[in-house]
Amino acid sequence: MTVIRVALPVPLRQHFDYLLPENSSVTVGCRVQVPFGQRQLIGIVWQIDPDSPFEHCQLKAVSHILEDAPVISGTLRLLLSFAAEYYHHPLGEVLTAALPALLREGRQLRDYALTGYRLTAAGEAAQSSDFKRSAKQLALWQTLQTSPLAEDTLLQQHHRSTLKQLIDKGMVVAETLERQPYAYQGLAQTPLQLTVDQAIAVSAVQQAYGKFQPFLLEGVTGSGKTEVYLQCIAPLLARGEQVLLLLPEIGLTPQTLQRFVQRFNVPVLAWHSNLSDGERLSCWLQAASGSAAIVIGTRSALFLPFRQLSLIIIDEEHDLSLKQQDGFRYHARDLAIKRGSLEGCPVLLGSATPSLESLYNCQQKRYVHLELQHRATGQSLPPFELIDLKQQQLQFGLADSSIKQIRGQLARGKQVMLFLNRRGFAPALSCQDCGWLTECKRCSTFTTYHKHSRQLLCHHCGASRPIPRQCGSCGSARLAPVGQGTEQLEEHLQQLFADTPVTRLDRDSTRRKGALGELLKDINQAGPRLILGTQMLAKGHHFPFVTLVVIVDVDGALYSADFRAPEQLAQLLTQVAGRAGRGNDKGKVLLQTQHPEHALLQDIIQNGYAAFARSALLERQQTTLPPYQHLALFRAEALQSDLCQQWLQQVAELCQAYNGLQRLGPLLSPLERKAGKYRWQLHLYSQNRPLLHHALGHILPEITRWPLSRKVKWQLDVDALDL
Ligand code: ADP
Ligand code: ZN
Ligand code: ZN
């Protein structure tokens, strides 16, 4: 009897061994159905004949073998095993991130085979004179004479009704087709003449084809990083190979896809969280068969089963959304580097504001550093002007001199962008008589007043409630909004600049499917316009007519306790500023602040991101913070605060046994209470990564056995980014 080890989608850190029925065989990477408690689960064969601690009589038998060719290839299995070990996360849950839902549910692959059409014997014997009365039928018949065609390809050029007519005549018949690797037909668009810096970058990456090598492309906003990506990709497509491009969620717009589709005559697929299960599986199958040439996707596209992956590109590599923030907390950039090493292919990270981690890796010579210091169009980067709010009259949060400059640009027919990182109408409602503020009942935070949807909304737990008529403390009816969010700024801008169209880009205005695309289309039309929005404005979009950017309020971010706050603020300011002056006109950035003398603002403005980042890195070294230390974080949450504290205290005590492991905490999390639960954390630091991992590997099984571990909700976050 053969024992097999199966990876099952359950949140348990242990192995699951089963017996293989007599006379049957399996391959590693195939799906099997197995009994698990009272249920039947679908899992993946991970190992055959493992060193099992169990007697045969203790093991249950596999119920069903779903296929004989692996659904998860060897490279991908290695990547998932690595991820489970590195993030100390149950393998089964890692697998859940990698396998489309339909496959996890046990659907048969053959049900998703490709339908194609070919001529029958009668069809082959036909003459063109047989189609005298239908030019459409003739055209379809002629198309099929060369070779059978897949349904979707066929229907791009012919009507379904025509197809049906030929089937009814007995000339065409449906059949199951093998998915074929895509065929390259040359460029669809002439590439741009590269600048010298771009050419150096492209040639460096091209020389690394076929071997593992990470690159960091540090290129100022508008320096033509996308053109570098395009030209790095081209020769690989000519060889029939595949490319993966990872983007932050919000960067994945129809416009981005279009740039790739317009350049290459190949299938470019999008992968993101709005796909249906069917669309996901289809993308997965096309990656596996090689019929997708380029996949452009968010985070989890990293786990697609490419047939011949030859280049991984990560745009906006500094973006925090590349790290999953719950459950299996992986960093897509870091796992992409691992995947590159397993596939033996180059990995290209791009950003105008690279993470300190990646700059550090360049210093350590792990990544090759490529730089684009100038804008491709020859435009200079927009200068900053600090607007001291203490010395100015304000109208609706805008200084007089800001308003004057906005008017000036609008009068010239230009667009102005206003950045305010707070959605909703106002961060809270307040009582005019006693100062009471609307708070979330379940979180230690205020609730945002949303005027359009007429509710108070907690941005942390999502709870909403109707707007109160009276103060919750003194009963007064005099409630008024405090502070300004994007909804309110939009109203004010409409008042101040009555004839100018205003476009608001934030999570609320883009919620509807397709809405973001429509708003971006408006923005890409010439003519005076005010564009206002949150973070969303910062991410990679190309706004050709914006000449002035106004950063309405940054002061909230200047005094944060998180050691990463300065880096994140510098990235945000630089990215937002980078939207200005990308067309033919020079741009400018106004930064409104109560603290114009603040050292961080001065540093960013006078020296630029590149210089800021290098001095920030030096500071991290002097204070031995990441990337000079490795960080793992235990989080605990429960209805009772002291349970969390007690649990983390026990963890901290276990850690004492390891020299070279520093502890910080247990501490209350910055948001102390969320959705009714108290939150605490314990930071573990070490300069020695293997030691940290060794310690985690030993303490986790111990922790799992504690009765207290069932009373708190806890998780481990390796390389945590949000503290
Ligand atoms: P980034 O991704 O670095 O912000 P983009 O790739 O979007 O920059 O390029 C910014 C602008 O510069 C685009 O309009 C692009 O067409 C143009 N551009 C890029 N490379 C070149 C080049 N070599 N010559 C002329 N224009 C270029
Ligand atoms: Zn009151
Ligand atoms: Zn809440």
C-alpha cells in the first residue's frame, strides 16, 4: 500500500497522509478527494511515500483521484512550499490562494475544454458556388478551410447564426480543441526611439534572459518605465514565451491593458479581484497552455501556472497593496523574486519611489540598479512650492494664493489636480454645544459623514448608521461636520469655480464596475477641469493636461509613530506631484501645510525622493530598523483586552529562550479596538533571518497547543508593513 501526503485547504499546520487504493497510482500535483472528519475535501498530492509517522491502519484511504496530469507544476509547488515555510502559514491556505475556486471545488478540467469548429467531410467537399446566396456563410467556410478554429476566435469575425446555419447544413461540426500556445505575428505598433538611459536598461534586462536576475528600475515619474517594459517584452514574445506584469489593484485600468494590446499582436489577459470564477479558470488555463502571452494582474497573478514564464515585471514595486493584509500575508514582490529564481528568469521591479527594502537590496548587490533620472519627454520634474497656511486667508481649506494659481491655470485651459487623502464629506460630525463627536460604537475611531449616501460610515469596520438628529451627549440639535473630505471639497470647488467641470476620484466615486475607466476618459479630454481625489490619484496614471497639483493637507501624516511613515509620505507626495506637467506644459506642485519648516517636507522638496530615500536608509541602519533587521509581528484580538495582552506576554516569554531575538511589546495596536475587538501586537526583531525563522518554527507548534490560543484570534505577520 502506498502512502501519499496531501495538501488540504484547512487552516492547520500539519501533514495529512492517506492510503492509495490498491492498483491505483497518482502523480504529485494532481487533485484527490479524501475523507476529512465528516466531510470530503479536495486536496493536492504533495508527496508520494513520505516519511509518515502513522501506521497504515491509522490512515484513511483516498476516495477519488481526479486526474492523472498535475494541475500544479513542480516550480509552482516549490514556490508554494517556500511561501508556506517563509510566512509560517498553513500550506493548505497557501494553496487556496493559488488554485482557482472551481478547481478547489473539484470541477473536472475537461468540462472547461476549448470548443472549436471544423469542416465535416461534406464541408470539405463543398464548392464556393454552394454559397452563392450567402456571402457570410462563404466567408466562414473559407476561414475553416485552413484549420479548425476555437469558438471565441471564430465569433470575433463571424456571427453565431452563420455558424449555426453551416452546422445545420452538416458542413461544420463542433469538437474539443487542445489549447495552443499563442502565435506571434510581429509588432502592431512601432516602438518609440529609446532615450540613452532607457536603452541601457532594456539591454541590461535582455542580457539576463534565461537566467535569474532581479533588477530595480528607479525612474522618475514620466521617465518612460512602461516603454522599457514594452521593449523588454518584445523579443520574448517573438520566441513564444510568456510575461507576467504585476500592478497595484488600482493601476489595472483598461488604459494600461490597452498600451500592451496596441503594441503587440498577442493575447493579453487581465487578472484581478473582479473576475468571476469562470473567468479566473479561463485565465488560469490560458496561462497553463501558453495561449496567453502576457498576463497583467494584481498580487495573486503571481501564482498562475505559466507554461514558459520568461520575465516578471512588478510596476510600482513600493506599493503597499502588493502585500496581502489578511490571512496569508505574503508580499507579491518578494515571492516574485523567489519565483524568478525557480523559473530561472529575470525579475524587473519598477518605481519612481522605490521601497527602502529594494534600494537596500541594490546596495547589497542582490539587485542590479537601473536608473532613469529624466522625463522621457524632456520636461523637467515639477517644482514644489510650500504654502504656509498659518499666514494665509483660507476659503474652504484652500489658501488665497492656491486659489489664485488654480484660477490662472484654468484660465489657460489647463487642468488642476487637488489631492486630499480623506474620502467622505467630513471625518466626523460634532455637537456645536458640547463638542461631542460621532464615534464608531465598535472601533476606537470617529465615523465619517457621507453626505451623498446620507450615513455615518466607519472606514475601519464598515459599520454604517443613519445620521443622528441630536447630540448623543447633551441632546442638542446643533450638529455640524468637522474637517473636510473629498465630497465636501468637491462641493466647495463647484462653488468657487462655477463653470469648471469637477471630477472626483476616490473609492466611493469608482465603486461601480467601469466607473474608474469612464472618469479617466473624461480626464483625458483636453479643456479646463478640476480633478480631486485620494490616494488613487497617486498611482501611475498619466494625466496629460494637468499643469498644477495642489496637495490640500498633509499635516496628519507628519507626526506618525510608525517608522515607515516618512517613507510612505515621501512616496505619496512624489507620486502625486508626478502627475503634473506630463504633457507639453511645465507643471508645479503646491503643498499646503501648517508646518512648512518640518524637516521631512524640506528634505523631500529640496532634495527629491532619491536623496531622501538614501538618507532615510542610513537612518534605518543607525537605528537598526528594517531592512537592517527582520521583523515578525504577532497580532492578537479578542473582546477582552487582557486576554490579548496575556497571550502575547506568554509568546514573549517563549521568545526569551532565543538570543539575538529582540522583543517589543505587547503593545496596543494603533487602532486599539476594531469591530468590537481589542487589538494588541508583539514585535520580534532580529538581524539574523535564519534565527528568527528557526525560533518561529519552534514556538508555533507550542503556541498552537495552548488553550488560551483558542480564546484569542491571533496571527503571525512576517515582514509586516502595517504596524
Ligand atoms: P512612467 O511609467 O515612467 O511614469 P511612461 O512610460 O508613462 O512613464 O511615459 C511617460 C510619457 O513619456 C508617455 O507619454 C510616453 O509615451 C513618453 N515616452 C516614454 N518613452 C519615450 C521615448 N523614448 N521617447 C519619447 N517619448 C517617450
Ligand atoms: Zn452636545
Ligand atoms: Zn468601526
